[in-house]
Amino acid sequence: KALRLVHADLYRVFSHPEDMQAHQGMHNASCLAGIAFNAAGLGLNHGMAHALGAMFHIPHGRANAILLPYVMSFNASVGGNPTETTARYARLAVLFGGESINDRQGAVNLVQRTRRLVERLKLPTTLREAGVEEKAFAEALPKIAAAAVADRCTATNPRPCTQAEAAELFQAAYTGKI
């Protein structure tokens, strides 16, 4: 339900800030999402966003938005064997009007739709676009990867993530290569 509300109202709030009905929908989505993540946990995306915010002072919501397509691709094992998360993402893609000839393609479609939404909201899609300097990023990479894996939010991720995998995800989010 929360995702349906976000899908219906997020861009409306962004493009028409005076639309109080859209604001109410986002308020309701936020409340429902809070209830859900209180029960289920947050996952790798938030653990990585915590590490980024602590090191580079990127606001938490912005960091989550930048990282989301990369972490979704990882969780769905887009380049490997399909997982239960792959199937869940495929169902979400169809729910949001996308096509899904199979679970892998559905998951890819959802990742791409998510990336396009970040672009439509005029948010950076990479850490480079967010102003993170390359040298500082390279120096901080081992530390932020370790912090992301150690973050308590990461423990509830649907797919386990090693420090090396977290570093690869950060690197992808820096360069923009999903």
C-alpha cells in the first residue's frame, strides 16, 4: 500500500507542491512504510546511506535515492541467479505498469523505473553528481564499505552482502554503472 501511494503521489508533490491531496498521500505512505520497516527492518540501502552521510555529509534521503537502483540490482541478483527478491521486484514492476516477460526482466524494469524516478525528481544519480570528490571517495571506500556491512540495518537485507560487495556497490554508485 505504501508503495502504491508513493507511486501515485511522490511526483505530484514534487511537480505541484501546492497539491495537498498528494501531500496527504505521501504522509500516509510514510506512516505505512514506517510501520512496515519497524517490523521488517531496512536493509543494505539504509546501511550504505548511513555510511555515506557520516563520511560525506550527504542528507540521508538523498543518499538513499542515489543508492536505491544499485542496491535493488544487487538484491535482485540481476547479473546472477534469480532470487525471491527478483520475483518480488518483478511483481512490483507489473503493479506499477511495467511489463515482465520473466522475473529477471521485471526486476530490471523496476530498477530502471526507479532510476528514472530519481532523475525526474532532479536528484543526483551518482555519488560523483552529488559532489563527492574522486580522491576522497577512493580513500574512504574501505571505511564506508566496512561501516555499511556493520550497520545494523544491513542485517535485515534480503541478500547477504560482504564488505567487498559493498565496496563494488559504492563504486557503481560513484560511476553510475549498474
